[in-house]
Amino acid sequence: MKEERMKVLEMIQDGKITAEDAVKLLDALGDTAEEPQGEGRQRRRNGSRQRQRRRRRSGGADIQVEVQKRIREAQETLRDAMPRARRAVREATRSIPDVGEIVQEAMQTASEAVSQWVEDSDRKHPEKAVRQFVETTPIQVSDRLSVRTPRGHVTSKIWDRDEVQVDAKISVWGTDEEAVNAFAEQIDVQIRRESGAVQIRPNVPKREKGDSIRSVRIDFELHHPQKVDLDVRAGRGNITLPQIDGAATLNNNRGKTIFEGASGNIRVKQNRGDIAVQHAGGDFIANNNRGSINVGQVGGRAVVKNNRGTTRLKNIAGATNVQANRGAIEIENPEAGVMIQSRGSNIAVRPHKPIGDDYAIQNKDGAVDLTIPDGSAVDVHGYVGRGSIQTDLPLSITGVSRTSQVVTGQLNGGGSKVAIELGRGSLSLYSDEDVERDEPETPTPPDPPDPPEAPEK
């Protein structure tokens, strides 16, 4: 373009064109300096990209504002819900003594010598003495049956008599035969009625440190009426109980608790052992450390605190409150509100009927799989800090960043709040628990070949 401008100047000097004509020619040629080949095109392209980025930033800012608003709504819902769940757990478990208190009380009953019993396997001790204790005592309908053993199993059976039979197996291990036999004879089982309860307590004599007695175990087998309230505490043994017409308070340290169920409330305190309960007619309240919790049916509310163990609850008529640390949670057919707080592992909640109460689920690390049945009138707010969201429901999923997503929306006009906050993992929201999840079908085995025909005779 520089050469064309020089031509115009030469034409002015030669008098071929006027100054006015020169101005028009220069305007037509453009008054900007010449650009190297390709640079103008690149600059125009860059300008277009900048304008697009500005438009995206403007639109993205609007989206981000809306997303942050939705996140705040979900977090506010969780903050409102979680204190109620934590408070419910504290209030429900406050009346359950700590495991340390359980052991301490048993030691006071059985003397200070219990604390010195070693945990070695009994078969390592060369001498063993076994003694049976059997006694029967009356029990009234209003009485509570209370039994304690610092170390041993507790089992019970139902019979049609208004009395309790106590069958105790007393086992003593040690290094000296005479001392072991003498110590076993000194152990007594006390049965007394006090404060509306039939109390069964072992009485273990005090011994000196370093003597020949190494281990003591007292196993109880009880026979009692079906209509009774039970209060059982055991250590290093299993608690196995039948279905009763009453309430139960169970405490176990280092053993399993297996209970067919009660018509009333059930409270369980467990350390290092599994809890399995078929049915609770009233509330089910449990606190477990390093063990699973499995419950088949709850007529009231379920309040559970579990550390390092799987929690499986089914058919809960009342509200469900669960606090867990490093253990999978499965809630099947909850009929009221659900509040879950987990520090890690997967959570699955599968209601069988439309949701009619608030749900609040908070998980630090792990997947959350929630079924929202058809007909549920809910407001959904879900946030995943690092992971993904999948749903077959008419909900809006918005990306906050490369790793974060938000899901929001109303189903059937809205109503109950469903708030989910997930730190890391996947969030799945489906209308039907039978929806396909890309799992391979189990191949059908081929039919076995027909046996060969027998040769004709």
C-alpha cells in the first residue's frame, strides 16, 4: 500500500490531480500503515477470540452466581438438618454408659482382680477348672432381668414359667491345679431383687498380682418368660437373645450381639463386635465401634452411630439418623425423614414409597446413591465437590468447575427438601432402584447334554 500512496503524491506534483482528488484517493486506499502479510488477518482473528472470551466470561459469571446461590441453599439446608441429627444421636445415646463404664462396673462387682486377667488364649494355660451353678428365682411381670459378666457369653431362652433359671458355667485357667480348683470353688453368683429388677451378678474373689490364676470366664444361660425387659452387659463374649415382649438395653465389649428382637425400644452399646437385630417394635438406638450394624425392621425411629463398620437398616417407620465413620451405609425402605452424616464410604438410600419428609445427606468421601420414587414432591439441592452427578430425573445439572457439579430442581411442584453434599465421589439420583446401571448381565449357563440312550437289549 506504500507504493500506491507514493503514486498519489507524484500525481499531485505533476498537476494531474487536485488536492481534493488526492484526499479522496487516500481515503479509498486507507490511512493506516502497511502491515506485514498475514499479521492483519491474525490480529482480526485474535480480536474475535477476545470478544468471544469476554462474552463467555460474562455468561459464565451469571452461571457461577446462580450456582453459588444453589450451593448456599443446599449447605444451609444441611446446616439446619445436621445439628438435629447430631443432637438426636447424643440424646439417644446419653443414657447408654460408655464401654469403659461398663467394664468398670463389672470390675467393681467382680473385684479389682478382673483388670489383671490377661488376654492370652485359654488353651495356653495348662490347668483348668470348670464348675456349674444352677439356681431358679421368681420374677414378676413388672421386673427387669439384669445380668452382668465381665468375661463370657450370655444366652437366653423363653419358657412358660414366672421364674428365671440361671445356669452359669464358671471356668478358671491357671498354672497350678490346686490353686485353680480352689479359686473356682470361691466364685459365687449372686441373685437378688433390687429396684424392680432381678439382678444376676458374679462375685469373683480378690487375688494377688502374680499368683497362679491367669483367666476367669463366666458364661450364662438363662430361661425366662417372654414378657420381660432385659438389661445385659457382657465382655469378651457373645450376647444371643430370643424375641421378647418388652424393651432391651444391651452392652457388649469385644463380642457379637445377636437379638431376635423386642416389642419395645432397643438400645445397644457395642465395642469391637457386630450387632444383628431382626426387629425393634419401638426405637432402635445403637452406638458401635469397629463392627457392623444390621437391623431388619424398626417400628419407631432409628438413631445409629457407627465407627469403622457397615450400617444396614431396613423398614424404618420413624425418622432415621445415622452418623458413621469409614463404613458403608444402606438404608432400605425408610418411611420418614433421613439424616446421614458420613466421613467416608458409600451411602445408598432406597425408599419404597414417595418421599414425604426432609432428607439431608452429607458424605466426605464416597458415592451417594439415592432413589427418589415416582410421586415424590421434593426440592432437590445437591453438590459434589469433586466427582460427577448422574440422574434420570428432570433436574438441572450445572458444572461449577472442572471437578464440581450442582444438581437442583423441583419434582411434582416441590415440597420436602432433599439436600445432599458430597466432598468427593459420585452422586446418583434415580426414580427407580431397578434402573439399569450398566452392569453386565449374568450369563445363563447352557443346558446340560442329554444322557446317552441305553443300548437295546
